[in-house]
Amino acid sequence: MKIDLVTLEIIQNALGAIADELALVIMRSAYSNIVRDSMDYSTAVFDHKGQTIAQGLTTPVHLGSFPDAMQKMTSLYEGNIFPGDIFIFNDPYGSGGMHLPDFYIIKPVFVNETLEGFVGTLAHQSDVGGIAPGGMGVYASEIYQEGLRIPTLKLFDAGVPNDAIFRLIEKNTREPVNVMGDMRAQLAACNNGGQALQALIESHGVKKFRLYMEELHDYAERLIRAEISELPDGTFYFEDCLDGMGEDPETIWLKVNLTIAGDQVLIDWAGTSDQVNYAINATFPTTNAMSYLAVRCAIGGSIPNCEGYMRAITATAPVGSLVNPVEPAPCGARGITCFRMFDALLGAFAQILPDRIPAANEGGSSAPHIAGRDHNNKPFMASGGLMGAWGGSMARDGQEGISNPAANLGNTPIELMETRQPVEITKYSFVQNSGGPGRHRGGAALQRGYRLLADEAKLIMRSDRRKVKPYGLSDGLPGTPSWNIINHGSEQKLLPVCPTASVPMVKGDEFIHIQAGAGGFGDPLEREPEKIVVDVLNELITPAYANDVYGVVINEGEIDLGATEIKRRELKQTGIYETAYMAHFYDEIGIKPI
């Protein structure tokens, strides 16, 4: 049978539409704010072998993990998959999961009683039990403390629901209404997507559809190998790190060797720190996901989102390392390590494609959880990640108030949080004089404040980028650091980036998180003065900052060109601007420099 390229394009777009439809069903029917509003979920479509053939426009950190999970599921149930079956799992050790809050729900699709594909959903559940509400207990020392582990099971067996699994999950969460509601949203999406995939296969015929799926994989592989072949051969090293845990943090290193060899990309994490007794370990499916994402972001190009392109990318990591841990290493807060892997990989690619790669982003979404019980003994949890800021690049300034490219999530609207949780949002804004200066500056930092209205609660926090700030590129300066602050009456307490225990709060306490500002790109003294005036007018920076950091003298809203030329020459000679921007940042937030 001859491949018709028009038909291939039609089928590819139809598959993408099914994957996106899966995502829309979840968004419109989910219960929790983390799924419905923050959109911490993903969807995909698979062929009869379980290989990814389409991905929804959802969360990249999830999408690259589906191949590992599907391979394990199809191997375990080979010959034991029937119409009406639906599978569920979350276990990182044995089922190909990433961390316990992520529930995979997978539905096989049959045509004429023959297995011809699957549709899959993955949603971050608001709570799965364990030592800390929300599954983000960074201080867990083993996975058994992190919540309910679900191996690969049949949630529905030939169309019959396994009520025992539903009851077990419902009993092991602090938020049964949200979790069960989100699971039903995933099931609705799978049923809807399964019907659409079945109809698509039937419209083309089984034999033809299988042939076109093989061609789709081969086509994606040819495209990405052609792109890789345009890159210079060689090995490019980069290292980045996490600040560490607790009051006296020890730096945790991520080291990567990125090798371009003809039309193949090899990513080796040798030298990365060993796994730790905290929940920031990233299981290998996560490492694979970040590898695929970084390559796709770096090389660009319109390449089908199917498993074929992954054939050109190989990742390796030492067993027992932070990015390839062994059981029972905890991994509930592995997201922060995902973002640092992405930063390190882009740092390596910046040596190959300096005109395309931006400076470091804010370091990843921060994840505050304020949880407790109200006066009716009903559990509550104010949560939702905070995103963020992008680094400056050769082409433009970094954006702010936008998700890290590794996440594609949203910030929970404050109106919804205040309506449903006993918190008052005291501030939600950009931080003036933040971000890294550059010819194209890094995006400004985001801050949000929460005042507790309940009698008491516990704060669980995951953040980073205080000691080691987001890097700049091409003489751009690093971004500004993150901060966690508790205001208790007239007292103020500074918290670590990742506290190693829950932090008690009482009624009236205010928690403020200041996220890191992104890195700058290019020499700050080459920034166009007109752009600096716009930043001043938008109150992203002060006139004093413009003068001391960029050497731009502004009088009554107008640039003094003569004074600016003199000031920039002076700053170039002294280099004072390289530290002045941090002084202005600390003056703005009212905290002593670290």
C-alpha cells in the first residue's frame, strides 16, 4: 500500500485533535484547582503497540514519560487486555510513574474485537495521603511516606468497575471529593477519546491505519535526524545545581554531557549528585521526559509529537543518582529537579545554538501548600504552583507571568482560591527591580502573599534559586533570588527554599513567596534606552535602577542622552552595575542580602 502524504497529514492532525479533545474534557469537568485551573495534567494517544502517536497541548514534563509507562503496562498485561478494560497506576518503581500524585488512567481501543490503540490521561491529584498534604512533602525520606502506591491495575475489567480500588483511593486521600471527581474527569476523557480513535481507525481501515502509524513514526524520526544533522558534532558540558534542603543546605549538582553524533543526541548525566533522602529525586521516566523536551525546544522545527522522534535521543544516568534513583527513594517533589535538568540541558545547547537559547528561567514553578482543618473539621488545602518568568534571549526580553516552558501550567486565580479556601491573597504582583539585567532583560519575579483565615494550618513549601540564581548568557547578568517569608504579627521569619518540616501557621499569619527573577541575555549597557524608559513607566524598574544598572539618565520622563553616554562609560570602567542591581532588588523587598 502506497503512502499518500496528504492522507498522512490528515491522520496526524486528527490524532492531535483527539489528544487535545481529551485535554478539554478534563479541563471542563475536573474538580480540583490543581487540575482544572492550574492544568496540571496531560493526555496522549497510542497505537496498538502502546507507542505514542499524538500528545495533547498540555504538560511537557508528563508527556515524555508515557513511553516508559506504556511499555511496562503492555508488557505486564500482554494477552490480557480486553474490550471495556481501563487501567490505573501511579507507582514510580515498577509502573513507570513519576511521583504518586500523578494518576495514569489508560483505556484500550478495540476495532472488531482487536486491540488497535489506547488513549491515556495523566492528572496530578490534589492529595494521595502520605506524610504531607498535597503529596509535596519534600522532607519525606522514603516513598512509603508519600502516599498511596498503585501498581498497574484494572480499574475497569471488561467494563465492570473495580469498586475496591475506588474505595481504597477514596479512603486514602484528604480530599476525596476532588480526587474522585478528577478521576471521573479522566475516565470521561478516556471514554470520549476512545470513541473518537475507534471512529478514526474504522474510517481508514485497520490495515491502512497501522501502515500509516508506522510511517508517522518513521517520518518524525527522519525529520528530527535531519535537524540534528545540521548541528556541529561534539560533546558540550554544562552544570547547574539545586540550593539544597533545610536551614543549612548542601548544594546538589546536576551535570550533563550533551553529545551530538551525526544525527543522534546522547545525553549523559554522569557526575550528577547521588539520590537524596528527600523527595526531590527524579525517576528515570522523568529524566527521559526532560531530555526529549530540551531537544525539541532547542532544535525547533515542526515534528509530529509521536514516539518516532524519540528514537534519535538517548539519555543515560548513573543508577542511584538524583536523576535515576532506586527504590525506596522519595520523589514527590521531583518537579524542582525537572526544571533544573531543563536549565542544565539548555545551558549545554546554548553553546551550540547561542542565537536561539534563552538565559535561565525562574527555576521552575514554586509549590506552596497551606493545609489544615476548619471549624467543622473539614480538611482544606490552598495550593497551586506559581509560574514564573523566562530568561532573556538574543531576540527579545524574557516574559513574565507565564509558565516555565517545562510546565505549561497556569496560576490559580485568586478569586477562586479565596472563595474556596480560608485564605486571603494579600499581594499578587511583579517585584520591582527584579530579574537579570541584559541587552534583553530577564523576566521580572512574581510574588504572592497568603493570609491564613482559619485557626491554624501547616505550610509545605517547595522552591529553589536563592543561593544559586538563574544564570545569564552572553554577558547577561543572573536573575534575582527567591524568598519565603512568614509575617507573624510584627515578627518576620525567613524560611529556607525547601523547609525540611512543615511550618506551623496560626490565624492572621501571612506567608509571602517571592519567586526568582529570570536571567538576562547580553551586555546590560547595550540595552536600548527607550526600552528602559518603558520599563520605568510600567514600574518594573525605578529611575534609580535605570541610572545605576543600565546607565540611563532619565529626567522628567525623557532620556538625557549626553548624561547617559557619560554614565555608561563610567559603569563600563567600574563594573559597579554588576552588583548594583542586587542592592536595588533587596531594597525593594526589604530583606538583607545573602
